[in-house]
Amino acid sequence: MTSTPDASWPTPGTSVHRDGPAAVRAARRPPPAWAATIFSLNLATWSDDPSVAAVAGPDETAELAERLERRVNDRSTGVIGWWMRQLVCAAVVG
């Protein structure tokens, strides 16, 4: 990659690959603790939303919150893989 948004990107554990002049792929293998923390925050925010209640009852939501809480200190590696791809498109005028 020729430029980065700031000195902290990509973070350790991230691999970045160019797929051509306008496409970039990034792969991340975070520890389960990071994912559990992110998902716990999302669940706390969304758990009372009617769209969540339509697919998961309070008992199921509480069980998921407990399971995530048990993983917030899990430092194992190679368990989770996240991938992101970005593509830049430009209009041709004229």
C-alpha cells in the first residue's frame, strides 16, 4: 500500500493486499476478546430494539450476553478471521 490514513494503520495482525489499482483487501485475525467486546457493546445497544425482539427473546439475548462476557478475556489466536474489501470508482466525464 502506498499511503495510509495514519501511522497506526494497519494495526498489528492486519494484512493488506492490493487487488489492482483501485481495490484493497484487508484481513484481520483479532483475539476473541476484541470480538466479544465489540459484540457485547452492540448487543447492549440493540437488545431493546423491536427488530432484535422479533428474532430473539429476552432469555436468548441474556444468554448471548453471558456467553460474550465469558469471552472478553479470551486471548487465543487464529479463531476469528475478518475480511474487508474496498473498491474506489471514479466517473469518467467527457
